[in-house]
Amino acid sequence: MGALAAVALIGRMVVIFALLMAVPLAFALAEHDPAEQAFIVSAAITLGCGLAMSLATRRFRRELQPRDGFALVGITWVVLPAFGALPLWLAVPGIDVTDAYFEAMSALTATGATVISGLDTLPTSVNVWRCFMMFVGGLGIIVLAVAILPMLGVGGTQLFRAETAGPMKDQKLTPRIADTARGLWIVYFVLAAACFLAYRAAGMSWVDAFMHMCTTVSLGGFSNYDASFGHFDSPLIEGVAIVFMLLAGVNLVLYFVAWRARSVWGLLRNPEIQAFYAVLAASIALITVFLAVNDAHATFLDSLRRTAFHVVSVATTTGYASYDYGQWPVFAPLLMILLGCFATCAGSTGGGIKMIRMLLLLKQARRELVRIVHPNVVNPVVVGGRAVPDRVIQAVIAFMMIYGATLTSFTMALLFTGLDPVTAFTAVIACVNNIGPGLGDVGPAVNYGGLTPLQTWICTAAMLLGRLELLSVLVLFTPQFWRK
């Protein structure tokens, strides 16, 4: 009965996903582009599969248990990219099933790694679909389902817990989980609307503004141009992108709380936000001076412009590029990729381990150093004026151990396939942390299209693990999970 209930819920999510294909289909019909048929066929197949699963199991409904939430999140994030890949497979010339699935997984996980070259020549609807999947996946298709599925009689608390990023998942904005999800979407849509209008005012066309809005607020980084933001070569447009990447890198929950309290003091006093902006400001200053000293650009202002855009882009795991920063002295791009591993805040649309975990690790390390000198001292880890429970610290340490093991394992797997060390290591870092571009053969001036099918599947798995923060997926492979 549990398996049938899971199929019923996944079927409803697939139906929702099919309805989302109306957005790129509308662009295809408006412009009479050749991808029109691909979206009609894909939407029909997706809707048919979703309805079949829903109708065949409509009698099986029950409240989700903790293990149900983790299983359904994992399965859903494997299934939805398969349907998202259908239009790409049908509409993009020369793309195979492996690359189409990789592209859809990259979009829904807001990673921004692409295997497609010639983006400028693709039908508008195809680029819209790539970017719109990223918009939906940015906050999480599961959170969307949590907001809607209660209307169908299906509870969503466990789904929300499994999908929400960060170490402290028990916090709610509102007493009912569905209202919480709706609150997050309100924040997300307000941010998106402001971003869209700002891009348009800065000089983008309406269509370009829509697509880049989708991939900015989701911190995903897809573009409809091979040159990404280099296509525009506009300091004003880059400035708009910087502002909204910085806004999207903050915990969305805090925006909702600030709106309800009619005060921004909670945002300004939040230690994670303070650390987020302080680390980015210090990194921009350091890399700007480093590039100026090494004469990487003609003027200091040019170095500042390039540095500010790319540091914010990579650190927030967005992955936009306006310049091939892979040509910089290696210290600069490696530092940016390191920032992408931890800089964004928990509860944002960014990837990586999140700034709050880094703060907890540093405070825990400091506590252990104090204990060496004063073994009997009572010295709790305090964040924002509150002591953090030891179980949270233990969970963070366990997470970091698994995180390190995951990076090592995937890097070794890519090295086994014959990939060079720089490409292998940075590709894994970029995929697990949902950054997008790495260095070497997957740098900002190229893409993942040169990987073999096996290498592509390895990177696809890395993106999935990173999007669901490792533990939500890996727990499915433990014997204890499947015991009654």
C-alpha cells in the first residue's frame, strides 16, 4: 500500500510538471518556431503518464511518514528530469538521451552546467524551457507540490523537510506546512518580478529578461547565449545581475519574516547573512588587487568589474560568465570555486554546504581549541545569541564527512574514466555544489559536451546528490531505511 501511495503522489507531481510545459509551448506557438511539435508531444506524454499513475492509484492515500518523504523526494528528482528531457531530445539537433537528461537535471537542480553548444541558434521555446525548469527547480518542485497537494488530500510535511536545504529544517514560517510553502513562493515571485523588470530597464529584451530572471533568482546560471553575459557586454546589466544574485543568496525565510514584522533588522542582524556579505566583499577586494598586480586587465576598474561579477556569480553557485576567467592566474578561479562550496545561506536557492554549516564548523573548531587549554570549561557553540544543540553540531560534522567522501569518490570515478585531474576535480566540485562551470575542459569558455556518456552520467548523479544535500539521497541506500 505504501508503494501505491507513493506512485499516486508522484503521478500528481508529473501532472503538474506537464502543465508547466504550457509556458514554452506558448512561446513556440507565438513565434511559430520548429519546436512547437516537440512540446505538444512531450506535454501529452508527460500528462498521460501522470494521469495514468494518479488514476490507477487514486484509492491509496495516507499521511506521509519520514521515510516516505525521503523516498518520494529522491524518486521525484530522478523522474522529473526524464520528462523534462523529452522536449530537448525531440527539438535539439544531435542531442542524445544521455545529454538531454543531463541538461534537464542541470536545469531542475539549478546547476547551470550545459552540454549544448549553439544556444544562440536554438528555438526560443527550447531556451525558455531550459530556463523555466531552472526557475521551478530553484525553490524546488517539491515545495510547489507541498503548497498544492493538500488540496488533493495529501499531506506534505515530510516532503518539505526532505527538500528544504540547510541543517535546521524544523523551523516553520506558519503553523501549516502548505502555508509555509506558499509564503516561500510569494517571496520567490516578488523577487522574480523585480528582477525581470530590472533586466528589462537595463536594456534586455522582454524575452531575454524573462529567461535571465528565471536563472538569476534560482541561482542557476543558464543563458540563451553561448557567451552568457558576455553577449551583452553591459556593466549596467551585470550590475543588475549582481544585485539579484546577492538577494537570492539570502535565506528566503528571512524575507518573509521581515515582511511580517515590517522590519529589516532581523535581516541585518542575522549572523549568516553578515558572514555571506563579508566573505564576498573580502574576496572581491582580494581578487581585484591580485588581478591588478598581475596585469590581468587593462585598468583597475576593469579588474573590479570582472571580479565583482564573477565572484558573486560563482560564490552564489549561479555560474554566469561575462569573460573567460579560466585565463586568470589559477589562484583567482580556484578561490571563486572554493567560495561556491559554502558561501550561500541556508534557505536560499544556492547550492553548496551553506554558510551556516561553515560558521558552525568554525565555532566548533574554536570550542575544541579552547577545550585543549581548559578541559572543564562550559563553552557552547552560539550563533545569533542562541546556543546550538549538540545534535545539530553532530549532524553538521557527519554531513561534512560524507561531503568530503562524496567529492573524493566522484573525482576518483572521473579520473578512472581518463579525465585529467583539473577537469575531474573541478567538474565534481561544480556539480555537487551546483555551481555549473568548472575549469579545464568544463571551464566557462566551454561546456560539458566534450565528456563521454559515462562521465556525463557521473556528473548527473553528482548534481542530484548536491541538490538534495547528499543525506536525503544516501539514506535511501542504508539497510535501516528499508526495515519495517
